Amino acid sequence: MTFDTVVVGALGVNCCILGCEETRQAVVVDPGDEVERVLAQVEQRGYRVAAIINTHGHFDHVGGNADLKRKTGAPLAIHQADAAMLGRVAQVAAMYGLPGENSPEPDQFLAHGAELDWGSLKIRVIHTPGHTPGCCCLYLAEQQLLLSGDTLFADGVGRTDLPGGSHEQLVHSITERLFCLPDTTTVWPGHGPATTIGHEKQHNPYLD
């Protein structure tokens, strides 16, 4: 497996690219913006985009869905609880003074515990509501890698003051569904630097 990140958009989203070296398939997670840069990284690896996954429905994470889907034809997946947000990308982005394009509807819904396979990529969906009702993390057990979206950050957690947010749910999601993973698991959040499950258990000030 290969793993690349491209920081995209005005809010600095970590768009993650998971690649299978055998099948040359790539899964793009949270293409929030700057699709040309994302595709350049995919093409540099010699891959084709096999799937687009959104960890949640906020505009900064889904803003490039339409462009990437147009250019690749790849199917789009998101949790059903956040699917309605895809049709409001332009409206919400404008509230922040930013351009935006509404996303197409998803081709499939993510579900807690689902196992997604693309070649050697084995991804388990972990539903972690709190930041949004449909927030999901993606876990690759063999690589001990977690893509946590905006659920868990290095020394931080996702904000819960936006519509659909719940701090109580968020803390429960992290402590019950993420902190059971191995301490050595690398966590790549939706924004900012990587961390580990072990570090966040010991040092995250929002989870005392």
C-alpha cells in the first residue's frame, strides 16, 4: 500500500490517497478542493481512482467531489446521515466567503463495521458521530492506520457547535470506538499533523 496526503482548500483539509500497488487502484478520501493537484499525485503513482470516500459532509471535505467524479467516474461513498449535506455545498461555502460546487449524490452509503476492499486495501468503516451525525473514520488494520476525518485531531477533537454536532456523542465515539485500537495506530486527521492513538489517550486535553 502507498499513502499520500495533499493539503487542499482554504481550510487546509488533508485529502488522503490510499493506493494498491498491485491493482494500481487508488481511493481518494475527502477531496475538498484542488482536484487537479490530487489527480496529479494519483497519476504520479500510475494509479486510477477507484473510489471517492467522504469522512463527513462538511463543504471543505466534499467540495471537490463533483470535479473528481466528472474526471474519473469513480463511485462516491458517504454515511447516509450526512448525505443531505452534499446538495448544500455551494450555499454553505458562500457563508464563509468561498466558492463551492454541490456534490453529486452518493453511489453507496458507508455503514459502521463495513469492510471495503480494493485490491490489497482493506478498509473498515467506524461510524463516529459527534462532529456530524454521519462522521466516519477509516481503519486499515494491517497498516495500523486510521483516517479520523474531523473526529479526532492531534491534541484536539472536532468542533460540535455546528448543526448536528454533539460533544457527548463525540467523546463517546472517540473513547468507545477509537481508543480500543492499538496504541501504535497512526492517526491522520482531517486537518493538521498526524498523531497516534496512544498519544491521544495520554495527552488529549479534551478527553480528560
